[in-house]
Amino acid sequence: MALDEQSKARFLTLAKGAYLDVLLPRSSDFDAESVLRKGSADDLGRVPVRRNLFFDEKATIQLLLKTPAGRDQVQSLLPNLDLALAAHATDAVPQGKGSNVSPSAKHDLTSVTLAGSKASDALVVADYTYVVWNLELHIPWPRTRLQRPAIYFTATLALGSTVLESTPKESVNAFLPPYEPLSANVLEPLNSDPSLQGREIFLPEDRITKVAPKPPKKDESLRPIRGATKRAFPVMPALFTRISYAAVPDGVVATLTIETGHIVAGKFHLSDVSVTARLNDSGAETDKIVPESLAALEWPMMMHPDEELSLLYRIAPQDGRELSAKAISLTVNLHATLALENGSTVNLDMVWHPEKHSLPTAQEPHYKWSPPSHQSTPSTKNSEGPSSAEKTPAKSSSSVTSDHGLTFLFTAPSTVKQQRDMQIKVQCTNNSRTSRNLAVIHDQSNRQQRLHSSDDSNSHTGVTSVYGDLVPKLRERSNVFCNSPDVRTGLLAPGATFETEMEFFVKDLGLLDLGSIRILDLDTKQTVDIQELPDIISVEVSADDPPFEPRGSVPRRDDAIGRQIASEMERWRQETEQWMAHRGKSGTVE
């Protein structure tokens, strides 16, 4: 009791004429304690401070206590003190005429409490005693939408709760009085219920009838020491995130897009990005999924303002359970460092919980045939997605089903070489009760129509550059050429399967646009256009690949065309001989 009264008396002496300041220095290397040790307290008022803050950053804050009390008295009282720092958001909205700005109601963001013992040693400078606290405070997003958000900080220094609690006048015995019965069990009738399987349920009567004790009273005569920042700091987002989902045969692929702010003057260094998924918002470990990253990146990664980074994650349960008709909740953890051009370094720590989404289901594309009276009516697609057919890592396949009981499976390599031929395997299964006579035709007309329509729409609206000049839209060309544009299946009996290959010549690099495959019923003249074809990527030819061999036989001719064909054949023979010699030398080296 005497110790509490002595602490209260010391705090009254400490609080008399005390001042608590909140500093946000621009440089992360600034240390107020080092400045005070040099004996120049006035330099603290000339320290450059931050002009603005960012959401999801860990703000470096230094709290400074200035009091006329003695050093020994302050040092002995520090273990009994509690320091509370809080961040508040406000919306500065112009009101009335002129440039007067009045802040709106505050919104509490976050707060942290530090023990007084975590402060630096008390320092005496020019008849005043100084104490410094260093801490980091995470700045979250406000719960409400603010038009012009700004953040200010408040600090409170007071005695600890254990010191302020009033001690009762009479000591309380820790033991129960003897020879008194226990309270009756109000849930005793439930113990005879067979569904409880012999479990004893006990709720004493005094838990319901006893009056709750009053909270301990605090001494109102002790007022805490308060402080705040001199102004509100404008706050803006430095990173934006969004996510989308796409169904695949064995799960879901989530695309996480990270975008840097275009008004931030500095460089971003992303050190780590992790994603955790849970099914049906469950806390059980069995419903926790660690998505598989599909992008092989080297961390840390540097980004500039107004840039985007897309990360792909494959979400699939390890036990092979179905993901359909389930909701998924993700947790994205992002750690980054922002180096501003003014020399400041900002640590960003984002924990983002996207809105829960129902997982998309992967279904086979289903097509409808054109009416018998039309010759070439485009098909109507109800749904699309990859099939559940057997797949290998080096193959890309696509399966489609029509309303006449026909199933087509297109299989092709996932990567091919530029200026080389490639084959797409076509498998057709007749699941109907009638025989069908079909033709598989490669069609580029739908693609050209889409290009024409896009060109026409752009010609009316106009495409302008950043300088206001009209930019002509270049017409895209096909990056493949079909060597077998027409394949006939013959008479396909019910339940029969027909397999063939379509050959294409690869012209360009990158993702190939195969156009569409038109299925023609030669008997009814009905058509259906298939656009869900395998995804194929064209890469450059390496030195280990054999030279391209011209196909076909041409009679000898003495004109320019014949001499050109002979020259190409002779060049192919020479390149083949050089390639074989190179392979022979590399095979003999140990």
C-alpha cells in the first residue's frame, strides 16, 4: 500500500510540466536518443519528418517524454508506467468557400501498449529529463471508405493498472467457509439423459443468483500524460491486389495480381508472397490447403511504380477430394520494402483476405449443331472448360461434346518448334444410334471475321496515343498454316471411334492461334465450329534440332521455280550433314 502511494506521488511530480511528443522521422536511421546524448535537444524540432504514409506499412515511430522531474525519480518510476499509442484515420473534406479544410469524425485503426521498462535510459539535458521509446506500428485499412484519408497518432502515458487498482479495506480469505453445503446443480435433470452417455454436467446455482462484483475503482485524481502528432499525415495505398479463379481438371488455378501505385516515387522490393487456402471457411487442418506455385520466381523481386505482377497458384486437395460446390477463402501474406527517392525506407506487410468465392466447376464444352437448312451457321456454346480425359505433362488436350452424341478429343504437344511441322491428334467417338459421315475442316473464316469486326469498331471509335495522334491498328495474321485442311472420317458406325492427325506448319513464336475446327456432316450438311482447341506454345529452334526437311516431290523443271526448289533441297542436305557431324563429335566427348 505504501509502495502504491509512493508511486502515485512520483507520477504526480513527473506529470507536472511534462510533455509527450510523437515523432515520425523521414530517415529510418534517425535516433532521438543519440541526438539527446550529444546535448542538443533543440535539434529534435528540426528533424525532417514524413510527408505522407502508406497503408499496410510498419511505421517507425519514436515517442519522446520531456519532464522537469529528476533522473533518478523518473528511472525508478518507469517499470510502473504503461505507454499506449493509437492511430486514427480521418477524412479531410473541403467545406465552405476557400481552401479551408475541416477534419471529419475520427476512425480508430489500431493501438499498441508498451511497458515503461522498454524505454531508453533517462537522459538529462538542460535541466530536463528525457525518455525515448522506439516502436513500429502497422497501419491497416480503415473499415469505412474515406475520400481523402489522413492519419494522426495519439499517445498516453499513465500508471500501470496494477498500481491504480484500489485495495479493498478488508482482506479476503482464500478458503471457503467450513461446514457449508455446495450450491445445488441446476442441470441435474439432464444427467439422466441417455444421449449424454454418462457425462456429468454441473452448473452451480450461485453462478446464476450471485451478483457480479463491481469493477475496481481507479483514482480519478491521477491524469495521464497525453500527446499527439502536430498534424495528420495523408495516407495512400502503395500496393493493390486482386485475384481471379479458373477451373482446371484437377482443381482451380488462382491468379494473384500485384499492382504498384503509379504515384509512388521509389522502387519496390518484394521479399515474399505466400497464399493459404481453406475450404468452406473451416478452421480444421484437414480443410487447409497450401496452393502450389506455378511461377518459378527468384525472390526478392524488384518492381517499379505502375507495374503489375501476376502469380499463378494451383489449388487442389492432397487427398483428391472434389472442389465443386465448395467455397474457398484465401489468405495472402505479402512482405515488401519500398525505397523512396527522398531516402526513406518503408516496410510493407500486407495480410489480405479476399472475398469468399464459390469454386468454378470444370465441365466439358457442349456444342449444338446448326439447323439442317443452313450450310455454315456458327455453333452456340453453352459452357466451356477442359475435359477429364487422360493427360500427360507434355500434352495439351481439349474434349468437346455435341448434341448428336459425338465426342471429339484434340491432343497436341504443349510446346512446338518454330518453322517446323506439328501434328494434332483428332479422336472422334460416335455415341449415337445412327452412322455418321463427317469431315473435319480447319477454318480461319471465324477468326478473320472477328478481326474485321474489331477493326471496324476501332475505326469508328478511334484509337489515339498519349500524344493525341491516331494510331493505326495492324491487322493480325495467322501464325499457323494447316497442311491437311480437310480430313474425312468415312462412314462411322454407332459406337465406333475414328482417329487421325491434322498437320500444321508453325510460323511465329508464342501462343499459337489455331482458329477453329469445323465439323461437317456430309449427309445433312449441318456444321459445328469448335474453338476450344489445345493451348500450344511455339519456341525457337535450338542447335540440337535437325534442319527442316521440305516435304513432297516435285518433277524436274528448268525454270526459276525448279531451280529454287533444287537450291532449297541442296541447302537442306548440307545443313543435315553439318548437323550429323556436330552430333557425332558431341557424342564422342566424355
